[in-house]
Amino acid sequence: MKKLLLTLLGVFVAIPILAQDFTYTSGAVTLTYSVLDEAARTCAVKTSSSKTITAVTIPAQAGAYTVTAIADNAFLNCTALQSAVIAPTVTKIGASAFSGCKALTKVYLGPEVATIGANAFKDDVALADIYITALKAPSIQSTSFPAYTATLHLSDTQTSGYGASYWKNFATQVPMPLPTGMSTYNLATIASGAPVTATPAQSASIEAYLAPGNTMTFTTTLKGTDLTEATVFWQVSDSEKITVVNGKLTCNAVIDTPVTVTARSIYAGDMIIYINVLPCSPASDSDSNLFYTVIDESAATCAVAAVTKSIASADIPATVMLDAKKYTVKEIKPGAFYNCNKLASVTIPSSVHTLGYRAFYNTALEEVVLPSSVVNLAGDVFKFCRQLRSVEMPNSVTYLGSYSFDGCTALETVTLSSCLSEIKNHCFLDCSSLKSIVIPPSVKVIGSNAFNGCSGLVSIYMGHRLNNIGTDAFKGCTSLTDIYLTAQKAPTLQSTSFPAYTAQLHLQGKKHANYNAGYWALFTNRAEMNAPTGMSLTVGKLILAPSFVYAAAASSDYNTAEHIFVNTAGETHQRTAALEGDGLDSGHIFWTSSDASKAYVDHNGLITVKETPELFNPVTISAESLYADAPIRTVTINHGLMTDVPDIIDENASDRLDPDAAAEIFTVGGLPVDGSVKDLAPGIYVIRQGTKIFKITVK
């Protein structure tokens, strides 16, 4: 009995386990598939669930399996079927696969088809067009097609095989239009919004990040004219973590190793888009609604984004721990909070340098406080934030992208950075609650449609460096009554820059010949602006006591610069500037720093020293107005060593200072002095000789 049992076990082991069939719906068609190779994750189309389907597109991937074959009899006698598009992954079409499809008129075969079985298209009497992109002609049987009257559409590069075997029986063989490329873009991952394009001779790739529960949709299209078939086929290397349907990626699990999503067409060549979904990490010590991606491993910087669209608030940390290593949060990722329409509050740390493209698109934010570390605000960054009421942009911001505040219909007050050189196209489009805007003197260009649709805008203040106002820049500003403009040369103006020319044009000075030409001449209601006679600069309370302060007396003489000497970062110094003169239309003061990363100044003149300036390389803080040829006051932040160098006032110092050797000589205010050490006039000087620095008193 024991021997019999062993024999039976041997029989059971020898019997192969049959693969289980499964169904998968693509588009409106449900097909049954059979697994061909479990290890390789390949399958074949076995049959259609309906014999009445009129069109079918065989997908490149069904669930977790790549579709590589169409089984024997798969669409046998589907008499209503009129067209079939077969994925570029399919290598084999089985015997009688489409036999009896008497209404079938068009078939599209991809570049990988190698075998077409007997009777594959038998009795398909309506078949008129066969499109095939395989560069090497597939093997074919004498009965694969019912007749050879159909037109065979081939690539003009297909020179091998189609004039031999049974293919030569197709008397009509014509070239087909071919695509010139394939482009893809996703507004949350491509900061510029520009598509990534693959050409027939070259593939292209793009990086993306997804957290569990999040989705990302790619718009992918074939480029070219008169294309007969433009379907994009999708595959994914790990369908358990990422699923993809018509370009929509859904993350089902944490991405710990890269997952590759591919998009391709039926056409031959290397024209494939690769979307590489890279690992992203939840921080070990932060909000679980946020995840992080490394920007620069060596610099230990990362970017942050939301895990879920339902997030209501975000307190972004300055640093996070990822895999037991500390990273600085430098960027809010493109699309980080895209369409998080419940997000009502966000805290942005002083480590953040960039707010990426569409970072806060369509959120519920009412107010945004940006730290002085922010330099770049990418396009669409606050687009459609319809509850946003006020924005104060720090003077560190040098770039503001197009459509940044488009559709912010509740936006009432905006303070722009004094370091902007351009207000880009559509920047404040349809900000209908905005009443007044002051454009800093740094701005040279106002782009097209920049303030189009700002129907509540009453007054505009524009500085003396402005040289161009774009098409439709203020179109739809129907409430506009006053335009203050101090540029002495009239900026370039388009016919549609303003909705009408009824507003009063306030100009600086008495002679405005340049404004009597072009479209400026249409402004007939004009007024003269008085220019300031000076600017006062006063030293306010020192919020934190500095190591040393040398301040010139407050004066309207704007050529007199104040000097502050700093040894320790973190010091703050309050300064107040005011224009002098009667009947001024604008008293606005604009503060700028020559290097905001070292010394930052806010809109109220509060200077914060972030980093001690390099010796003999000071940072200049400037205060100016909108007016042309107006006073400018400066505060110079110097390295504290200019004051801390010990005095050398006796002859015994000659062993440390060589009066005959070359030297760099400066006043204690940091100004260079010409001549040699021996020629110095009485006073106090700082001298750099080689690697040594001395302070001397000359009597």
C-alpha cells in the first residue's frame, strides 16, 4: 500500500498546473486572457466576452501581464467587428484568430508581430486595409488572409520581406504616414509645462514621484500629419505598485525602488516615452500627510509634497530625517499641493528657496506668508486660489512665473518684491478684487495680459525703469482712474495695453514729449507729479545688539552711506527712510539688498544679517523710490574684522607690518585707498598684507 501511494504522488507531481484565465477591461471592451508565462508575466488574448463588439484595441498590458499573443479562435465569428488595433507588444496572431469577422475592414498590426497563423483572417471578405509597421515581414501562411485584394500599408523603411512569400500577393502596397514624434507632459511634474518629446530615432524619459493613494495623469500624443492610427499604449514594470490606464498613474504602495511606465505606439522605431517613478519617503519626524524626495544627496537637500489631496493644513519643517540622515527642505515640489482644495493654511520654513510650478494650484489658502529665503515663484504657483486675499512677497524673490495668481478673484492686496525685473504674462489675470498695485522701480517689463480682467483696479503706480507694457496688459481694468508713471522715456505701449484712455495719466516733470506720440497720445487727461527733494535715513531701535555699529548722521545727503560692521550672523538693524518734498503723489520706499542670502531687508527697512559678509566684500542695502533721478540712500554691511583688528600705533609693530611691501589699504568704512603705506594721510586704516590684516592709526 505504501508503494502505491508513492507512485500516485509521482503522477501528481508530473502533471503541469494549468494557468488560470482572467478578464480585463480596456476601454469599453472586456476580454478574457490566459497566462502564457507566469515568471515572465506574459499573456494572450483568449476570447472576447461579446461577439457583437464593433471595434477592439488590444492593450499592451492586461493587469499585471504584458499581452504578447492573440490565441487561436480568439475573435472567431465576431461578425460585427469592423476594426482591430493590435498592441505593439503582440508577437503572434494565432490560427483563425479573426476568422469569420465578415465586417472587418481595417487591421493595424504593430512592429513586433512575427507570426500570423493559418486562417487568421479567413472569410474576412470586407477587409480593405492592412496597416503593418514590422520592419521584418512576419511569417505568413497561404490561408492567413482570404484574398490579397486589401491594400497593404507599409512604412517607407520596410524593405525586407514584403516582396517575398505570400506577402508578394498583395498587389497594392503603399507607404503610410509616419509620426514625427511622441510628446508627453504632466502639469505637476514638468516645471516649465513644456512637453517632453521622443522622436522616431530617440526615446525620451521623465522623472516623477508618487505617494500611495495619489494619481498623476500624463497627456501623451503622437506628433505628425495624416496619421491613420494614433493610439498610445501603456505598460508598467510593477503593476502592484503603479497601475496605469490611458496615461493616468495610480500609486498603490510605497515606491521603494524605481517603477518604469512606458508609452509607445504601433509604429516601429525607438519612439518610446519612459516615465520613471522614483522612490519618495515619508519623514520619520514630520506630518504623515507630507512626503519628501531628495534633490541633492551631497548637499542633503530635499523637496516636499502632499501625500493626499484631502490635506487641510501643512506645517512644513525646515529639516527632516530620511533614512537616518538629516535633509534641508529647499523646495516645494511642482504640483506639491495641486488641487488640494481643502488646504486652508500652510507654514513655509525659512529653508525653502523655490515654490514649484502649480505648487498651490486651486487651494483654499486665504493668506500666504513667504519667508525671505524664497527666490523663485514658478508659473501657476497660486493659480485659482479663489480665497486668497493678501500676499506679501519678500524682497528675496527675483522670479515670478506666468499665471502665478491667475484667477485669484478674492485677492485684494499684493506687495511685490523690490527685486523683480518683470511681471510676466497673465501673472494677475482676473484678480477682480485688486484695487491698487504698486510696481517696484526694479520692474522693466509688464507682460501681456499681466493684469487683464482686474476689473476692480483703480490706481497703478509704475517706476522709472519701466520700458515695455505688453499687449492687453491692463485689458478689462474698467475701474481704472489713475496711472502714476515716472519713466522719463515713454515705455513701449501696445494699442490694447489699456481698455480705454480715460484714466488720468500722472507724469513726473514738466516735459513729456515722448508721451505725446504713439498710443500714449490718447491719454488726454494728464497731471504733473512733483519730484522729491531728498530722502532722510534714520537709525531706529537695534532689535538685537550688534557687535559694533558705525552710523553716519541722518541726512538728506543721499551720497552719504551708513556702515554697519558685523561679526555674528543673526543681527537685525531697523532703518527708516522717508522722501522729502511737497505734494508727492507717491511716498513708497523700496528696499533692496545686493545679496539677500547674506543680508536681507524687508519692505519696512528691517535688515537681518543671515551670514557675515566676506572681508572687503560688503553687502549694500539700498532705499529708493519710484521717481527718476531721485535720492537713493545706502547702508553697507561690512565684515566686523574691519573694527576688531588691533591698533598698530608704535614703531615696534614693524615686525608685523612691512611698510615697503605691497598692501591693500582701506578706510574703516571699507573704501579702498590708493597709494602706499608710507604715503597715508593722518587717519585710521585697515591694511591687508598677504594673509595678515592690520588696523593702523596714522598721526
